[in-house]
Amino acid sequence: LMQQKLSASDGAGGDEFGRSVAISGETLVVGSPYDDDSGQSNSGSAYVFVRLGGVVWNQQTKLISDDPGSADYFGWDVAIDGDIIIAGAPYDDDKGTQSGNTQIFRRIAGIWTHDAKLVAPDGSSYHYMGKSVAVSGNTMVSSSYSVDRVYVYVYSGSSWSLQQMLKPGQGSGEYGYSVAIDGDIILIGTPTADPKGSNSGAAYVYNRTGSTWVEQHFVANPDGNSSDHFGYAVDVDGDYI
């Protein structure tokens, strides 16, 4: 049964509240990338809800970019694990037109504060970093699928640093259109790869040993066909993808 219907406290037509969602325990985050917050058209936002008593979800706060701009689309994708929220702003212009960025928020004593803004070290115009994001513990992932790049960052106790930049081993196919992480496993979708025909799609599985991520599997749908777009969305939990 549906427990509750959620809406933004200041929602308006065209905000696309719910374009992205993520949950961890009793906390839920909802992206609203077309929100016109801070007087900027389509600057975007993300709403955080907490469940009280295991029953009622209440809006706790609203997150916005640390430098909101028109058509940044902050909240295009969101992720949460415990007290860390990740939000992508793929059309921000930090390193060129629509180069994108990824922003991190941390909850301390019940208050969400901006922790960091990450831009790709090789970022450039139309890279769209932050189109897909994921987080697990002190490791987060953000993609620039238009140039087949996935960036893995780790938190060292004082700051986030780039651990590795991942690239496809078997062609491109919008590598990073979707990403997921659980512990030492990263899953990356490539929905327009061609292993079973044009745009049949595939996914890469990476495993971390020490501080190095190594491609473990290249997964294609066993009965795949052209235009299936396998890998359009991905997730991983323990031993299952």
C-alpha cells in the first residue's frame, strides 16, 4: 500500500519534482531540476524528507547549488547514503558551456550543509558531468556520459579527492548514462553500446582492490536485440545487479 504522497512545499508547474529520487534509511531526497529557485530559471533544487515514527514523511530542508545559475538543472540526479547527499548539476558552466558539476551535502547534528563542489579534471563544454551520480560510504561516482567518463571520488576525512577516472574497455555507447555503487562494486550502464545489435546496450562491473578499480565483467542482455537500450538504468546491492 502507498504510505504517503509527497510534494514540494513550494512546488510550481514545470519544476519536475521527482525527476530523480533516492532513499537511505529514514531519509529521502527528491530532485527538482527545473525549479526556478534563487530567481534563476531552471536552476534546480533537491528536497529532503525524513520519516518520523516510521510513519509520516516530513520535508526537512531544501537543497540548492552553492552557485545557482539559470539552466543548471541542479538535482537532475541525486543519491544518498546515510548522512551524505550527492546532487548533479550537469548543465552548469564551471569549465565551459554545460560542462557540469557534482555537489555534496553532509548532515551534521541534523543539519544539511554544503560539503563540496566537484568538477571534472578534464571537464570541458558539453561534458554534462553529474548526469548520473551514486554514493556508498566515503566513495561517490559521477559521470560525463557524453564523453564516456566516470569519475570516482573518495573522502579522506577532510576533503574529496579523485581516486580514478574510468573509461570503457569495449567501445562507448553512452558509458555512464547510469551509475551505481555498493561498497567495492561499481556498475556503469552503456545503453547505446552494440554487443547484441545497434543500441542493444550493456553494463560494466568494476571491483576495487585496495585503491584501484578494475573492470570485472562486461554484461550484455543474453537475449538482447537492437534498440533494447539495456543499461539505461542500473543498481547494485551486494552480490546482485
